[in-house]
Amino acid sequence: MFSVILVEDEDIIRKGIRYAVPWEEHGCTVVGEARNGVEGKELIRTLNPDIVITDINMPVMDGLQMIAETKCQNDYVAILLTGYSDFEYAKEAIRNGVSDYILKPLNQEEMMEALDRAALECENIRILRKQNKGVAELKDISLFGNMKLEHPEDPVVVQILDYIAQNYTQKITLAELSEKLFYSDRYINQRFQKALGTTVIEYLNRYRIQKALSLLQENRLPISGIGGACGIGDYKYFNHVFKKYVGCSPKEYKLKIR
């Protein structure tokens, strides 16, 4: 159900709309009424409706001003009722984000058609919000879980993190780290795992794929070049590692965030 607010200063018209329209048949329900733009603005901010049906000419605050002051914060579909046929009102209404414009005296069939169009627009808004939320979540993926990366206390772990950050595009092995740090690879792994809860190679893979996610979002490199730019030169292996951590291929990820 889509929630509807009626804003109309003439009681007989407002009540007539409320009780003459079969709201449920159109997937809607009236959740509030107001007699002027100030009351309407308060209702909009309180109830956050899907659809607002409002008159233009009202005391205290007119419908256009009410829409102009609330549309940015509350993403609703607006239907304007007016006895004015002047085109200037229509143009201003369109600038303020009005979806439909119905002249008084109201024709019930026109009202039903406008309501159906508004309900369809509301459905599209919901779908878009869901898609945008999904895209935002995909863009905010963190592959580091609960690793305490900000201030690791172990100086050996700090050295490893710095080395990976500076050299992740190159081949990195435990044997190489062992030579640089003068510790056995087993000892290095033990200290790293104790500090961060994962192995050096596991962290390295996650670091590289996290960089790949950023590059895919930037959309400057072809997918075929992103693996190499992150230190995983073999394309098939890059696909495999990416899918392991992200749950889809790089190509699928790029399509989803677009």
C-alpha cells in the first residue's frame, strides 16, 4: 500500500476526495489530511507519505510553496488540484516536481487515472531505492572483516602491512618476507595471525581484491588489466580469487554497480 496525504482547505472537497475514491483498489490508503500548506508540511515531515494530493490556492501557505519546501527532504509523488488553468501555474508546478496536474471541478475518472500513474511512479521509486541501496552496499564492501588494522601493536606486523601496501602490485611470497625481516616464514605467519586473525597470504589476497574493487568503481581500466594492476597477472586466477571474496566475477560486479 502507498500512503496518501490530502491537503485542501475546502472541507467538502477534501472529504469528497477521501470518501469517493476507492483507495485500496489502487493500492493506496489515506493516512492524513491538512487544511493548508503549513499543516501539510508538518504532516509530510511526520508521516513521510508516498503521495501528496494538494490544492494550489490555500490560506497560510499555498500548495506550490509547501511542495517546494518539502520535496527535497521527502521523496513523494505530488498531484496538484487547482481551479486555475493558467499555464504559468503548471510550469511552476513542474519545476517543483509535481507529477500530475488536475483542474477543478474534479473528474473522478481523471482522479483515478492520476492515482494509478502516481502509484506506478511510487513503485518505480521503490525499485530504484532498492537498487541504489544494493549498489551502495556493493561499493562499500570491506574484505578485512574485524581485522584491527588501524594500530597494530606488533612491529613485525606493521612492517608486513607497510610492505604489502607498497608492493602489492608485485609478486610477494613468504620466503621474500622472511629474507627481509630475518624471521622464518612460519614465525612471521604466527605473529601476523595472532595480531590480525588471518595469514599473510590471506590478507594479501584480500588487499589485492579490495584494490580491484576500487579500480572497477573508477572504471578507468579494462577488466582484463585490473588483475595485473593489483598483482594477480593471470586473468583466470584473478577471476577465481575475486569470485571467492566478492561472490561474483569482476564483470558481474561492474554490471551490478552500474
